[in-house]
Amino acid sequence: MSKDSTTKSHFEVLDGLRGVAAFLVVAFHTLEPNDYGNRFKQIINHGYLAVDFFFLLSGFVVAYAYDDRWLKMSQWDFYKRRLIRLQPMVIMGSLIGAALFYFQGGPAFPLIAGTPAWKMLLVMVVGCTLLPLPYQLDIRGWDEMHPLDGPAWSLFFEYVANILYALGLRKLSNRWLGLLTTLSAIFLVHLLVTGEGDVIGGWATNVAQLHIGFARLLFPFLAGMLLMRSGVRIPMRQSFLVCSLLLALCFALPRFGGPEHLWMNGLYEAVCIIVVFPIIVAIGAGQRDAGAISNRLCRFFGDISYPLYITHYPLIYIYTAWVARGPRTLEQRVGWGIVLWLTAVIIAYACLKLYDEPVRAWLSRRFLRSSQKGASVHIPGTDPAFSSNQPGA
């Protein structure tokens, strides 16, 4: 961990792991259209578990950053800090989604051709607020609460978690927090073994999707808080490499059980979320210094992770529409998939340097009182923000 006189130390390896998960999400979403709708043949089959990993990191870092600062900070101060951290890129994701919307038409998205510009712009404006849209305003055909930028659904749940934290979770003793974490684990396991055998979903406003969304949110966020407070750390050399490989393995293993035994895959994903992911975070938080080269890499990954996650999906919509108009050869799909991936990284880095960092710096100067500087904590990359997304994540 690095440390200076004005901020808490932060966890470089956790920064890097968020970036690794974000890059894997982009890869998962790029590969997904090739077998879209068939969850038994996906490559990087469990890539959507990145959402649950992000929520775990979010609980850990929010508790680390703010648990001991409430004597100097009001709820409104907390909300301002979270809005300044998250909202600028929410707006950018909605704007990029609107700019690329009419390039995504075709059989994959039949509603686009009949969507008037005024309706698309209305969806864009609401998307900038992160308020969930009802299915009556679906302009794509996937029933997303944010049809211009699918990943924004997880930011909506991130805000819900932050509000719950400010209203009451922060006040809980570890005993009560542990009880809630256990109950939320039961809630999650029940979903996994009695439903479709996975946590795919959460992006729509109907009851079934909200059920999935809250099941995905509650255990990881609460477990992250409890893990931070418990002080459990696992020191390990080369922790960034070890944790990155563990994440990639969890995401890439094939689906278990097949359509006849959905519960088997559900148990696998329950083990990943409830057991493996907390161990990964404990290892990532256990190494104080990953080394100069690893630290620089982790900081870069952490800085670009949120912009990459929240801006890449409009490109996936275009790629999905292109694949659906096929047939496409393997060489074509691989070539354009690589172009998409590189383009997503370039857009994310440009947004980070030319928009996100300058805007957040200005908003901080404008709206955060200098007298509270000691209560301000910026943890690049690990300050929560995002997840995986969309139909298929």
C-alpha cells in the first residue's frame, strides 16, 4: 500500500484486479454475440461474475474509506463524494450510447429503426440521471433499464448500496453485519439453485430481474464490508499475478451440469461468489507493496477500469448487430473483435484523461469544502463504481 499525509493508504493490487476484471468483461461481451442466447456455449462462460466481484470490492473499499469518518462528514457530504466519483462517467456512457444508437439497427435490435430521435434523446437524458427506465420506454428490445448503455444497471445498484450504507449499514456492529451477510448468502444460494443456475440478470425493472439484481448486490457488498472490518488479510508474494489468474479461471471455466442439472452450475457460482472472491480480495489486500512495475500496472488498470466498463457496451451493441446480420467467418469475427477491444480501450483512456479526471477535479474543488479535506479519500480504481452487464451479464 502507498501512503501520504493527506489520504489513507490504498491497495494497489485491488486497483489492478478491478482492471483485470474490467478487461475480462470486455472480452466476455465481445465473444458473447457469437453464441448469443445460448448460455451453455459461451466462451469465458462466467464472465458476468465480474459484477459480483465488483460489488464485493465496493463494499470493502466503501467501508475502508468511510467507516471512521462520520464524525466529520454528513450524509450529504458522503453522497456528494459518491456522485462526484461516479456520475460524470455515467453521463458520458449515456452520451456515447446515444451517439452510436442508430448505428446498431438490424434484426438483433428491431425497435431501433422505429425509434424517433425525440424518444432516444429522452432516454439519453434519463440515462444521465441513472434513474431506471420502465419497459415502456425500451427502445432496443432487451427490456434494459438503460437501453443506451446496458452496464449502467449495475451503477444503479451501486447507488442503492451506497444509500443503504449511509442510512444504516455503517452503524451495524460486526455481529449484526455478519448476520445480514449470512442471510444474504442464503438469499443468493436460493436464487442460484432454484432458478436458471446462474446470476445472469438484474438489468430490467420487472420483479424477476430486480430479484436477481438485489441478490447479486447484497451478499457481495455486505461481505466486502465485513471482510474489511474483520481485518482478514492473506500475505502472498506475487499476489497480483495469483489473484488475476484465479479471477480468469473462475470466469473461463465451462458451464457445469448442462440444461438438465442447472443447480450444479448454481453451486459453482455460489462457491465463486461466497468463497473464492473474498479469498481473492483478502490476498489482494494482504500485500503492502507489489513492486514498482506491478504497482504502476495496477494503477493504470485501476484508473481505466471504470471508464472502460461504462463506455464499452455501445460498441458491443454495434458488434452484436453486425454478427446478427451474418453469416460471418471466424476470421472476420476475430478481426473485428480485436478492433472493438482496442477501440474500447482507446475511448476509455481518452474519457479518463480528457473528461473524467478534469471534471472530477473541478467538481471536488467546487463542491467539497476544504475544511473537510482530511475526510476526503480518493482510492484510484478501487473507489467503487461498476460491474458487468446486460442481457448476458
